[in-house]
Amino acid sequence: MSKSALITGIAGQDGFYLAELLNKKGYKVFGVMRGQSNPKTEEIKKSLPYVNIIEADLTDQSSLSRAIEVATPDEVYNLAAVSHVGYSFKNPQLTVDVTGKGVLNMLEAIRLTGGSKSVKFYQASTSEMYGGVGDNMPKTGYNEESPFHPRSPYGVAKLYGHWITINYRESYGMFASCGILFNHESPKRGMEFVTRKISNAVARIKLGKQDYIELGNLDAKRDWGFAGDYVEGMWRMLQQDKPGEFVLATGETYSIKDFLTASFKEIGITDWKPYVKQNSAFMRPAEVNILLGDSSKAERELGWKRKVDFEQLVKTMVQSDIEAES
Ligand code: NAP
Ligand code: G4F
């Protein structure tokens, strides 16, 4: 009999790639969407026609219990979150409710519907939990043993989600794993994140639809991979004999300036400075200056390694936006 998986955050970037992967593997896929009339519902029905949509909200535990009863999943992937770091400074309490306490609601929904021993659970933890100021980062990057120092309401809420997941494993014997994922991007990335904001603006500048782009801190560095590679790692975590924590990263870090250089190169522009304005509205009250991940454990134990490199990622995103904007 085919396995069944429940994905929260199905309308997000990772929800899309994970649903595609699980469908290819023969899973029956259920996806949680929020809202009485979510405008993305029609889009999801078109792009992921095989997904069984369940209306539920991470802040409403009873709706999650119902989702578990409907899907009777073998695996639950908890991807839903308020996921934008900048937004989390403006809406810190909502962020705690969804990104933090929402994880507890999902775990309780599994436990109270009798799934503690039968359901495998994946929590979308994040490199934002390391935060820091860059000084305490090991030369080879953060790994599963590195200390945490979140720098945003989002990072703090995710740290709660991370530890409550581990707590449910230790308390109730749940198969509950956390993927500590570094930034991963794609043409499906939300426009509010810096990579897609840049790739889309570069496409529009090429097509004469836009003159410049406004950005915040250009010096921050991120370890950017391709989302399609990372959902494969999530799935592998739940196929292990034992649950655990796993870092997924590329092991390379680039600045926003590097991303601008590579993106503008795609449209034949070598000097991007005339096309970029800095706007303090996009600066954060506290910044994570540098992120670099060490995914040796995932390579060793999951046989996972990223396939797409930085240059390929930028090219794919810019070309996809040129096509979409043409
Ligand atoms: P995303 O595109 O922002 O998707 C998040 C999804 O969560 C959205 O579809 C959103 O629904 C849904 N959601 C928000 N509030 C909800 C609520 N109250 N109830 C139910 N659903 C709700 O994020 P992503 O990039 O795919 O990331 C997936 C997960 O991995 C997130 O938890 C993120 O924090 C984490 N993560 C991401 C990265 C990364 O680089 N992408 C790295 C590490 C960890 P709507 O579509 O209706 O808004
Ligand atoms: O693209 P970002 O908003 O991603 P950020 O903050 O690294 O968070 C993403 O990755 C995390 C994993 O490390 C996830 F957990 C999280 O859910 C999300 O997916 O910003 C990247 C960098 C930051 O330093 C930001 O200050 O780009 C800088 N930046 C400069 N100008 C900007 C902008 N970020 C955004 N979103 N918009 C700007 O105009």
C-alpha cells in the first residue's frame, strides 16, 4: 500500500518541491492550506493537482487534529510558518503563535490522535537559530553541535519549535527529526526574499519594465542552495531508522553583492551599482551577518549532498523570471 504524507505550508516554496518529490515516489499527498478563501488555492489545484487540500491553521490545534484524522499520514512535514525574518520583527506575537507554538499544536495533534508511535514527524528548523554575530562561527561552518544565538523573533520562535520537537521525541518516543536548513531558493521563492526580489528585478530591468531595485544590507552573507535539493534531504531524514538533527547546506557563503553581480551578469551588465539603491526600510533591527553550514553529518548518514551550485541557481532564477515577465 502506498504511504501517505501530510505537508503543512503546501503553498510555500518547499511545499511545492516536496509534494512533487513525494508524488513521484508514489505517496498519497495531503496539503494543509490556511484561510477561508485562500487566493492560492486555485493555483495549487492547477500546479499540484494530485494534492488533497485540507483547510487548517497552525494556530488552531483542533483543525490540525482533523487534518491528521483525514490524512492518516505515515509522515508529517511541518513546513508552515511565518517565515520572513524582517516581517517577524513587525509581527513578533503572530510569529511566536505560528512559527513557535504552531509546532506544539502539530505535535499535540499527532499525540492526541494516537500517532506518537506510528507517525514520523519532520520539523523545518533553520540556520537562523545560529544567528550570532559571525564571530562564533566555526571556520568550516555551523554544524549540529554549534550553539544557538537567534537574532530575530523568527529565530527565537524556530528555536522553540526545534526544542519542543526534540522534547516530544524524548518524552513520548516519537520519531521526530529536525532539519536545520540553510537558505534555499528557486523560481518558486516568495518575492519578499532577497534572491527572488533581485532575480525578478533584474528580469524586469532587462525587459525595460523597471529602472532600479531598492535593497537593505548588501554585505550580509548567506549559504544559498536550491530548494529541490533540500526537500530530498527532508525525505531522507524520515527514512532513517532513528530520528535526529541534520544540517543541510552547501558549505559556501556569498554576499548579497555577489548575488547582484551574478544576476546582472545574466543580462550582460557588469556594473550593477547604477541599478541598486539602498533603503533603510529593508534593514533589520538586528542582522545575521554571515551564515555558512557544514552538512558533513547529512552527507555521511543520509548520503545527501547538494547538486545545484550558486551560479546555476542564480542563472535558473533569473532566466525563469525573464520568461515569466516576457
Ligand atoms: P514559505 O514559502 O514562506 O511557506 C510557508 C507557508 O506557511 C506558506 O504557504 C503559508 O501559507 C504557510 N502558513 C503561514 N502561516 C500559517 C498558518 N497560521 N497556518 C497554516 N499555514 C501557514 O516558506 P518556505 O521557504 O517554503 O520554507 C518552508 C519552511 O522551512 C518554513 O517553516 C521556513 O521557516 C523553513 N525554512 C526555510 C528556509 C529557506 O531558506 N527557504 C530555510 C530554513 C528553514 P500562505 O501561502 O497561505 O501564506
Ligand atoms: O532573503 P532573506 O529575507 O532571507 P533570510 O533572512 O536569510 O531568511 C531566510 O532564510 C532562513 C534560513 O537561514 C530561513 F529560515 C527563513 O525562513 C528565510 O527563508 O534575507 C537575506 C539577507 C538578509 O541579511 C537581509 O538583511 O538579505 C538581506 N537583505 C538586503 N536587502 C534583504 C533585502 N532581505 C530582504 N528580504 N529584502 C531586501 O530588500
